Amino acid sequence: MKCTEPNKVWKAFHESPLTHSEAHYLMTILDLEEEGEKPHAADLVRALNIAAPTVSQAIKSLIKKGWITQNEDRSLHLPDDRKDQIVQIEKNKALLMDFFVNFLGLEKQTADEDSCKIEHLISPETGKALEAWLHTEHQEQVKKLTEKKSKLPVV
């Protein structure tokens, strides 16, 4: 099936607020903050195994785009409204993994790679719809298992 407005979608894809790499920088900053650390560029270099100049450029870009702030001590901070967006991306990853492995039957490695490629691209609406669908499907699976168990003979 063809996309109804391919140029519009393609343009929106390229204008996505976050690149794949930026999403991973932000997820790493969030993880470090949640561990009680004050992340610095060097922490990102170590965690992501990326060269310092590359990390420096990414930090400048993320600050310019308003995704992070940098404190006087050079530590990086993810504002609360941005944290919510990054948490949604992480949730998208988990939902996609669940869908790919448990409903499409993909190997975990393939599911991990593919979910990683698109976790930051799907809209919040799609993520919420997928979550609702998966919740319903999992409830159905539990219901079927419960029914199956109730039909087993008691020994």
C-alpha cells in the first residue's frame, strides 16, 4: 500500500525532532540521572563508546534544540518535560520488542535491532495505541491459559 502523501511523510521524517543518535544520548543522560549521577560529556563517551569530539558536537546540538541544559559544573540535565518524551521513547522500545517477539515471533536480536531503529520515530498516539492493543492481547492470552488450566483434570 502506498503512502497517501509520500512527500509530506518523507519531509516530516527528515524534520523529526530527534535523530536516532540524539535519542540514545538523551536516554543515556536519563539513565545516568536516574542512577543519581550528574552526567558529563565524559560519561556519555564511556557509556556510548563514542569519540569525545562527536559527543561534544551532539551536546551542543541538543542544547541548541532545547533538549538538555548544561550547568555551571558542565553537568548535563534533562528538563522534566523532555524526560517525559524520552520515557515515552523507552516505552516505545519495550512495546515494540514485546510485539515483535511475542506476536510476530521474531528472534530477540532482530526485534531489538528493529525496535531500536524506530522507537523514536513513532508518534505518541501510535505508542499508546500499541500499548492498549498489547494489554488487551496479553489479557486474552492469560484468559485462554486460565481456561485451559481449569479444564485440566484434578489429580
